[in-house]
Amino acid sequence: MAAQPRFDILAIGEPMVEFNQAGGAGSRDYLQGFGGDTSNFAIAAARQGAKVAYYTRLGDDIYGTMLRELWAREGVDANTVQADSDAFTGIYFVTHDAKGHQFSFFRTGSAASRMKPQHLPLEALRGARVLHLSGISLAISASAADTCYAAIAEARTAGVMVAFDTNLRLRLWPKERARAVMTDVIGLVDICLPSYDDVVAITGITDPDAIVDWCLARGARTVALKLGAEGAIVADGEQRHRIAPHPCTPVDATGAGDTFGGAFVARLVAGDTILAAGRYAAVAAALSTEGYGAVAPIPTADAVRQAMEDKRS
């Protein structure tokens, strides 16, 4: 009899500590929070009841300690997270002015960007049902990209599904490289979680259904195309569904796509159909926009189910 998986999901990438300007433009007060797309995803999945582990490298510093404490509170297993005493944990600042919010990242040479294939926690990876990574996981450095490719290869050999969120950040790599790598990776994954603007940027395709077709044609088995305020499209080789957006009063969309992805994959591994998982994830993502920050407003499973019940009544 095959061994039971240790984890539903193992996510890999770069977590970051956030400092968000409070009080408007010119304020010297900052609220400390957390970010990093795959960490947000992991927390979102854990809050929906999935058993989640996280892999990264952190500096041996106060910010690394803060992240470990965050995962402990959230029930995300961080036993595979490694310390790098010769590097630092990435941070970023969010400032606000008349043009909106601006991000300033301090991550070049971070501990996470120094991950290498030989650092991978192979036992934990082989013991997961799903490996999750993103475009940012691939873009932060060449060695991180190599590590992600090695993780994908190991997952496929071990029969572990792979989930991939495009999360295109052109500050991190040229569009031509992003296009080539993302197109290649989409062909290697089981669950593709693209954002509409990302795929438009790398392909020029603007029709949402054509974008889904493009992802499926590359080799992705399941696609959940995030359309922001327009909802989502979920599809596989046999079915396709348009998911209506859940009514909400948004104040901050930071991390909403990560919440969608974490909730979607969590519900898939729990046994939901792609339609049920998509509807659930759309509600979770909508609720996450009703508070500030990437992590704090991610809803729990109880909150999502209550919102779905309220909508039906």
C-alpha cells in the first residue's frame, strides 16, 4: 500500500516582510505585514483546511524569525525552510501618493534567491500531493529557476501534481525570458493559475477563452484564469465554466490572486470539481480584498462558506 502523503501542498518561493505606509502620502508611519506570493498562497490554502508546507531560504535575521513565527501561527509547516547566514531576508515598502501605491523591493541577493537544486527538501517534496511555484519563484535568480525546474522534475517523477501561478513581474526579468520560461513551465504543470494581464503581456492574446485554449494547448491539464473583477474561467480538456465574481466592497486587492490560487488548489485536493473549486476560490479572493495587506484579510474556510450561504439565501 502506498504511503499517505505528508502534505497536501508544498509551496516554493520567496516570502517577504512588508512595511506599508500608514496615514497617507508623506507619513513616516509604517505598518508591518507580510507578503511573497507563494507564502500568501500557502497561508490561503492552510486557512481553507489544507495541510501545507513551505520551502525557501531565509536570512538568519529578525525578518526570517518573523516569517517563521507567521507560518507557525498559520499552521504552515516550515521544517523544510533553511537558514542562510550569509544572506538576508527580503523586505519591501509600500508607499502611497496621488498616483496610487508604489512598491520598493529590497531582495537582490536575498537568501531565497540563493536557493539551489541541491538544497531541495526531496523527502517533503515526494511526500506532497501538489508542488506549487510561481513566475516570481522562477524569476528571482538563475539558481532559483534551476531549483524550480529540479523540483518540477522530481515532482513529476514522484507522481506529485504541479501547480503554477504566472505572477509576471517584469522588474525581475526581461519579457523575452519570462515568455520563454513561462511557456515552457506551463507545458509541465497539472494546474495552471494564470492572471489575465500576465498572459496578455507575454502572448498578445486578449480574448479570455483564447488564453485558456493557449494554456491547455501548451500542456496544462487544468486552467483557472483569473480575471480580477470579472471573475474567472476554469477549464480542463472536457469542460469549461465561467465563474461570476462574488459581490464585495474592495479596499485593497493585494494578494487576491494568491488567495484564489491557494483556495482553488486546496479545494481540488479536498475532492471538489473544478467548478466547485472555482466558485469557492472566487468567494475567498473577493473577501480578501475587503481588508488591507496581503495576509491579514485572507478568509478562513468558515468565512468563505458563510459568505456562500448568505449569497444563496
